[in-house]
Amino acid sequence: MSANAETQLPASRVVVTMTEATKSEIPIAPGLFQRVDEGAYLIGSRCLECDEVSFPANTFCPQCCKETTEKIPLSQRGRLYSFTVQRFRPPPPYRGPENFDPYGVGMIELPEGLRVTSVLEQSDLTRLRVGMEMELVITKFFEDEEGREVIDYKFKPVEGDLQSEESKSSKAGTRRP
């Protein structure tokens, strides 16, 4: 079985391989995510014995320790479980931009029952709230020595949920005691 066949989605979705996308893009690490017509999905694994779901994909189950897992696409949306802001440049092997900008880091609870730690596109703490809906996006992380864009995954607030939160904040600011 080819490596691509292991991570293919059901026939109702079309998988776009990196060679069909942009040849100047490479993932930060192989096997973390896959682009599809509807955006992208993280690649997880499910144990065929105990049904435990994990990310990143494993060949063995972290719950029952059996080597009975299969690769599965994880949901593209989840809920923000907790978050913080990274305000200082991480030490090596961090290879992000030299001009460091603080960024949000959060745990996203996916419908499959697991929590994924991720960089967030939103770093303004006033615009984030626990429980808000988040969606997966693929973004450029840095450019390597060969001029290729190294891409990574992030989660961002779902647009309607973010606007709803902004509306609540502005209304709360107009109340008088």
C-alpha cells in the first residue's frame, strides 16, 4: 500500500497532494495534515481494539499499547478549550521569522474526543473565549534555505463566532451600573 493510500479520505472528498498544490510548499513535518478541496485536515489515528483516537497519528495505541491503529482524517472544526499568548521568541529549534510577533496558543477540543495543541491565528486575548468554535487553516511558517514555504497548521476562530463575541463585548461596554 502506498503512503498516500493510507491517508486518503472517503471518495466523497478529493485529496490534493503536495505535488498538485504548490511545489514550493513543504509541510513542517510529514504526516501531520493533508490538504483537500474543503481546506485541510489533521491526520490522526484510531485504535481498532479500544477506539482511542490520537494525534499525531501513531502506529501503536497510547491507551491499550496495541499496534492496531489506522490513520483517520480528524474534524476541521473544534472548540477552544483553553488558550494563552506566547510573548517571547521560543529557543531553537524554533525557525519562525526573526522579527518575533506574539501569537496565541490553544487547546482545541475536536468532536473525536481529543484535544490538539495548536498555534492560533488570533493572539488578541480579548477576542478569544473558551468554548468558541475554531477551524483548521494551513499557513506559511517560514521560508527555508531553498526558498520553499514551510507550511504548518493553525486554528482560527470561525468567523460568525468571532463576530458574535465582538458584538457581546461592545454591548457589555455600553452598560451602566
